[in-house]
Amino acid sequence: MGLSRRQRLRLVRGGIYAATVAALVLILLAVDWGALGGALFKWEIVKDQFPDILTNALRNTVIFTIFGFAGGLSLGLLLAVMRLSSVKPYRWFAATYIEVLRGIPLLVTLLILGFGIPIATGWQWPNPYIQGSVPLALVAGAYIAETVRAGIEAVPRGQMEAARSLGMSYTRAMTTIIIPQAFRIIVPPLTNEFVLLIKDTSLISVLGVTASTLDLARFGRNGVNDTANATPLVVAGLVYLALTIPLTQLAAWMERRSKAGRR
Amino acid sequence: MSEQLVRIEALHKRFGSNHVLRGIDLSVTKGEVVCIIGPSGSGKSTLLRCVNMLETPSDGKVFVDGVELTDPDCDLDRARTSTGMVFQSFNLFAHMSVLDNITIALRKVLKQDRATAEAKAEKLLARVGLAEKATSYPAQLSGGQQQRVAIARALAMEPKVMLFDEATSALDPELVGDVLRVMRELAEEGMTMLVVTHEMDFARGVADRVVFMDGGVVVEDGHPDQVIGNPREERTKRFLANVRERD
């Protein structure tokens, strides 16, 4: 054919666009939009979700997330410092902990800690918020530890040497010089950990919930049972997005800014 | 011998199978400026870093101001306050203002209150010609300015000895002069200094003694006019010839 390479590429690309548009039109025509809307986004049911989905379910999801993150961050910081310690048993403990907790699905950890421990020991969790948040924090800590470790390792070695040369102890240098700089580096990945944690709270309801401790996902599922319609789950999904999209956008913005700020 | 501020005895340093320092004996008396020259890889930076134990010697002893730093019972954090170190890459604390860079160790290590520490920092900043930069951050300064802040930071601790590890090697040529001027003034004020450098003019003009190192040993140690002007050893002659060729 008498077509140049560039002309052929343009032709192929035009074909792909045309096929995509054709597929979309087919879907638009083939789908019964009325029935789909009625099953996934029925306006009366949408209205029924409010205000409970916000005052109860969203509130609980936020509580689980914040407890889980606060606990996970403290634990992650401790584990990261242990992982980098010159004391071998600390390193071994931290490495084992991180491997084990990251290697087991959160669902399994939740069940072992939430149900297994009470069955094995007779000890009862004092309240459902603690029962849900503690396993979440223990797992989040393992992931956050690796993020924090990467942050600490990204601080140039000379910072530690300068601090030590001024007579600071290792601990003092870590807390006043290294960790503050590491945190600037890891704020974007930590924000992403936070987003993952928001979504992970949806698993907590396997431990059983009362009407007052429902999280967003469980609230949606209960709604489906009550209405025989999928709309409550779709609404719950939208509420998750209202939480997560601003946060991921914030993380992306911070990442861009820190890249631009680096000389 | 009580006026020896730094004494290094039979010092060895190995990194794995790499034997970097092969038995160094060196002492520096109070008020003396000693420049260490030598090809890269000769161990001169490692030697300097052993003086404040940033590198742990494999064998041998290091004394600073009468304290043996190589003694396992030595409180290194405390002992390090008698040496001040200036690094090739400045190593200013990136998340702190110039003022905080200088005061942080005064406040956290020497437990001085903020007002005292800041008054001292401002005096030192004026001395290195950067009084107006107190609130700037390291990234906003030129390399030469950063290095002068680093010198002020080290001086704030009132060390007995200043260690300079190729303090001008990372600087653009036009910025070297400002840093060397500060170092020269320091020497004239009687500061005891151990300087690893490639600046032969500085070594010749300022040093009381020049030490030439190669292959982990001290090859030649003497007055600058002798070591640089009229070296005895073949290796020293070859090194100096190479340096002159580069200039």
C-alpha cells in the first residue's frame, strides 16, 4: 500500500476510536435503563438511606478508620525503628511481625483476634469498637512500618552523621532530625494507607454488629435485605468515594508538590 | 605531652577485606592546623572520621583532649562535643531554618535555653558573614553559604578541635574562596584544626603541618614548605605533580 508509517498508525487509531464508540452505542441501546435504574439507584430508597447512613454508618466507619490508623501509625513507627535497629532481636521481631501480618488476609486476622482469642481464653473484648479497631491497627502497623522504614532510609545518611557529630545520641538524632524528615517524604504514601484502611473497615462487620456499630458496607448490605434492591449498596459505595477520592487527590497533589520542591 | 589535643596510635580500619588504614600514628597539638592531603582512596577521610568515631576503628587508639574514644566505656555522645565536624556535603538539617540548625544541639545536647542559644547563633552567623540568613532554609542558600552555616553550627558547640572533611570539594569554584576565608580566620584565631583538603594553596598558606597519605599510611609529615615545596618521597612528588597538572 502507498500509506506511510504515520498514516497507517493514524488509520489504526481511528479504527479503535470508531469501535469504542460503536460498542458504547450498542450498550446504550441494549440495556434496559429503566429496570437497571430501578434496581441500582431507586430514588425513594436513596432518600431513605439518609440521614442514618451519615449519622450512624459513616460515623462508625470513620471511628474504626481513625482508631485503626492512630494505632497502626504508632505501631508502624515503633516497628520501623526496630527493623533498623542494631539490636538483632529487635530486627528479627519486627521483620517476623511484618511478614506474618502482611501475609495473612485481614479477614482471617480479624476472625482469629475477634473470635479466636475470646474462645481460646474466655476473655471478652470490652466493646465492639475496640474489637474491630485493634486487629485493624495491628495489620495496618505492619504495612505502615514498611512505609516508614522506606522514609527513614530515604533521608540522606549525612543527616545522621551530622547529628551524631554534634553529640546527639542515636535516639535524639532519630527523633529530632531523621523521623521529621522521613515523615515529609512519606505523607503521600501514608495518605494512601489511610484510604486502604477506610475500605478495610468494611470487613469488621464479620465480627457481628449491633445497630449502633454498623459500618458503611454493612449498612448497605442490611439495606439490600430490607428493600430487596441494590440501591443501598450503591449509595454506600458513593459515600466511600466521597471519602476516598478527595484523599487520593490530596496525596497526588502533595506528591507533585514535593517533587517540584526537590532541588 | 599534655598539650596534644588529638593523638592517634597504631590506627587500623578495615571495611570487610578492604584494609583502608594500615597503622596510623598522628598527633595534633593545641592551636595547630594540620592539613591531610593525598589521592582519593588513600584513607584520609576515613582517618578524619575515626577521630570523632563516625567510623569505628578496627584496631588502635584515638584520644581527643585526653579522653580515649576507642575505650569501650567511653561516652561517645559526650566525647563528640569536643570535636566539631564540617562535611563535604554540608549536611545541614534540611527541615530546619539556619538558626535552628545552629541552636538545635545547643538546646538538646547542652541544654541551653533558646534565648542563650539564639544569641550565640546570631553572633556566629555574623562571624561567617550570614547574619541576614537566620530565617532561611538550607535549600534557599548557595553551597558556599550552606557550608559557612555548617561551620557556624560546629563552632557553636565550642569544640576543642575542628575537623574539616573536604569542606570545599563540593562547591562551585567561585564559592570556594568564602569558605576558605572563614577557615583561614579560624586558624588565625588559634583554633586547632585537622583539615582533609585538595586545596594546596590553603594547605601551604595556612597549615602548620602537612600530612601526605597514600595507601592507608602516612607517607610524609612535616612543614608545608617541605612536604609541598620540597617533598622527600617519590609518591608525594608524583601526587603533587598530578595535582599541578590538573590546575
